[in-house]
Amino acid sequence: MNINDKLFEHQVNRNLKGIELEKEGEIEEAILLYEANVSECFEGNLPYDRLRIIYNRLKRYEDLIRVLEQAVYVFDTKVNKIRSDRLPKLDKFNDQLEKAKRKCN
């Protein structure tokens, strides 16, 4: 297993633990795990989607916008261009970002 595979496996495990923590009501702990994946440009949508929901619910709109901007960046520049889900997710994150910005104004 190469270093990228190990990192991806670690990130997936963080996401799974974050979901578990959310179910237990440990939202702040889940946020820390999801944020770690966001900071490492995780190439899946789960941490961005979960943080969008959490930050929206908590009315933490600046955090919401920051996470969505990172999601747009990752899906625009990091995710493999031939992935079939790349453009639909990029469009979704762009739409959500615009809605979040309107909410913040």
C-alpha cells in the first residue's frame, strides 16, 4: 500500500468515525474529524456535505462558506477529470456556495 492509499484509508476512517460521533451527539468532535479531511483536500463529498449540514444548522455561515469554497476548489482542481461524479458534485457545491453567500448577506 503506497502513502496515498494509506492517507485515503485514514481519511475514510475519519469520516466513518465522524458519522458515528454525530449519531452519539458528539458534534464538535465530528467537526474536528471532518475538518481534518477538508484541510487535506479529501476527494470525496462526505466531509463537505456533513459540515455543510452541521454549519448550516448551527448558523455558522462563515465556516459554511469556507468549507464550500474548499469543496469547489477540490472538485475543480484535485479530483480526477475523468471521474463521472466530478462535474455534478462541482455544480452542486457551486450552487450551495451561492446560496450560503446569499444567506450571509
